[in-house]
Amino acid sequence: MAACTSVAEAVWRDIKSSRSVTDDQLQVLHFLFGKNFERATRIVDQGGVKRVSGDPSGRFVFQVVGESRRKEEYICFADHHCTCYSFFYDTVNRGEQLCCKHQLAAQLAAAVEACIEVKVSDEQLALLLSKL
């Protein structure tokens, strides 16, 4: 598992430095994350990732749209946590995934600068987080 994480981190660093994704990088990420990565690319392509930043602190979270008909938005810390059911069930509980599709979408959108930027006060950001 640690080797997969190291490979993924290296690929994300390369994407961030160039702000673009090569076919080889797509293949590696698809190999590591499978269908979750395919779903994440669809979310990014549809503009489903918001980066919500607090002012003046600059702290931020991602809001990522789900793929269900309800179009729920999940609060996501790309490297560590997502509020979706899949994160708790597949990633935390069963350990079958390294992360959920919302975390992947947040990482990909941030790496290629495809996030919708939303600025809020630090108080509004704290209120958003308090609803978790």
C-alpha cells in the first residue's frame, strides 16, 4: 500500500508542476485507482470541484459534487478525508480503496487548476465545517 501511495504522490507532483496530464500519467493513475479515477475525471470535466477558501486565513476545503441524481456536494480534504459514504465504507472500514473518487477529483482539479474558486469569510468556512 505504501508503494502505491508513493507512486501516486510522485505523479501528482509531476502534474502540479506542469499543470497538465500526460497519457502515461493517466494510465498510472487509472492503474492505481481504477474506476474511482475514471469517475473523478468525469467530475472534473463537468466542473464539479469547488475550492472554498476562507479570508483572511487562506485555509480551504474542497466541495465536490457527487454523481447521483441528487447532486450532493461532499466536503473533502483531498489527502485525508471525505464526507461521502464510500470514503467511510470502502476506504476506512474495508480498506479496499486508497481514497474515494471525490478526493481524486479534488486532487486532479487542484493539480490542473480546474477548481471553481469560492472565497468566503473565515467565519463562513467555520460554519460550513461545523455542519459536518
